[in-house]
Amino acid sequence: MTEAPNSEEQEIAVITLESEDGHSYDCEMLDRFVFEENEYALLLKIAEEGAEEELEEEDQTLVIMRFFHRGNDYVFQTIDSDEEFEKVRAFVEEKVESERAAMESGQ
């Protein structure tokens, strides 16, 4: 989905998000993509720095957010429309399945 950097080691983009209740949490940006003329990011909630343990599997939450550029910053927005979210989720699932099939056929 996203072009990988040329170097062997990819830099991990960590984004700090704030929930509606004011709690901050870190997410790794797994991918970013354009769908229907909007940019979206696929994020994975990660353990807080200094945490003794990795997140339990049920706490490893994938998040899809719309984003745009404001100057040098990224601004992330929740997807409020259920219809938009379902379209984007279906697109992501289709891309994952397509990439999985391509990997399996290449083995």
C-alpha cells in the first residue's frame, strides 16, 4: 500500500493520539493510503514506553483514521460516518487479502 523506504531498516512512525476522554496513547503507523480522494492511515496501538509487558492480543487495536497535512504536521480525524468507515474498512481488508495472496503465490 505505501512505498517502502530504500534502506534496509524502515523507520517506525509512532503517532500519539488523544481520545475523547483525554487519554493519550501511541500507535505505530502501519500504512497510509488514498481512497476516494481522502488520505487515511492504518494504525496499531502499541505498548506505552517503559511498559513492562507487551500489549495483550485483545488490546492490540487497529485504528483507521483520515488525515491531512497542515503545514509540516499531520492532522488525524476520526471517521464519523458509518458508511465511510465501512467502505474504507472493506478497502483495507481487500488490500490485505490481495497482498496475502500475492505473498503466498510467490512462495
